[in-house]
Amino acid sequence: MSSATSTTLPLHMYIRPLMLEDEADVTKLEAVCFPPNERASKENIEFRLKTCPELCSGLFVRDFDEDTKQIKSETLIGHILATKIPTEHITIESMGPVHDEASSIIAIHSIVIDPKYQKKNLATLMLTDYIQKLSNQELGSKIVIIVHEYLIPFYERVGFKVIAENKDVGKNPDFASTKWIDMERELVKEEYEA
């Protein structure tokens, strides 16, 4: 593959809410992109897709039949999984099968792009779309996330602010090998002038 081809964006990309039928593809993508201690379990993925699909978004590439112009297939190349949590920031407990519909705090549990499609700004595209949709649908007041320190600049570029080190997640032996940082972003509905 030439370097010119590798930087080209895939054709026929689109973003849609994830459904329970996407669970197998989401699980595969989590396994490819995260170490075992950081990936969402099949049970947590199913819970999120069943309970709050409006907070779970997928980036797909469609393949069309050139003759009929019908969709032949679609491939999940990225996703965002989230729930509403009853706490101000993500805790070990809230990383499990927890969703508090009455809460206005949306916790993103995973953002991932298939390694074959990385380095094309697709994570920025997907996250920007996600923030805009949540803001305009008024689904919550803010998004919270925990990140590795090296990812802070990426999230700052899309409006997240560093809050503090997440001590609760850091206490868990499965996550203690690295420092986790709490970040958040307010959700503000865009007003358009007529």
C-alpha cells in the first residue's frame, strides 16, 4: 500500500447509534484495541447497548454493489460506549453495568478506532459528532472520561479539561500500573440564528 493510499479516508463512512445486533463487532474491536484489563467485557457491552443505545455510537464504512448501488456490507471501524453515572466522575463501580437515567453526567467508557484506520483524525471526527449530537439532544450536562496522561492533548483539542488524577480507579489492581486522569467537557446546545 502506498503512503498516499494509507492517508486517504475510507469512502462511504457514516456514524449511527449502536444496536444490540452490533455487539459481536464491538466486542471484537475492543479486543483488538485495548489490553485485556482495559477492554469492556461482553456483559458490559451488552448492558450498554441494551440499556442506553442512544449514548453508544459507531463509525462504519459501507461497501456498495457498483451495479445495483445497494449496500453489500458495513464494517464497524470505531465506536464510543457510554452510560449515565450517579457520580461526578468515573469510579470502578461505575465502569460496570451501571446506568442512572436520572443523571445528567455521561461517562464515556471507551473510544476506539480500528488500528487499520488510525492516524486519519477519525477519532476526532467521531468524538466531535458525538459531542454535537449529545449537546443538541440535551441528553446530559457534561461528559466525563478517564484517560492515560499521554492522551490528554487529544481530548483537550475537542474541549475536555483536566480535573485531577482519578484515585479510585488507580486503587484497583487491574488499573494501578498507570496513572488515570479525570477529564470533563460541558455539553451546551448550539443556538442558531434564523
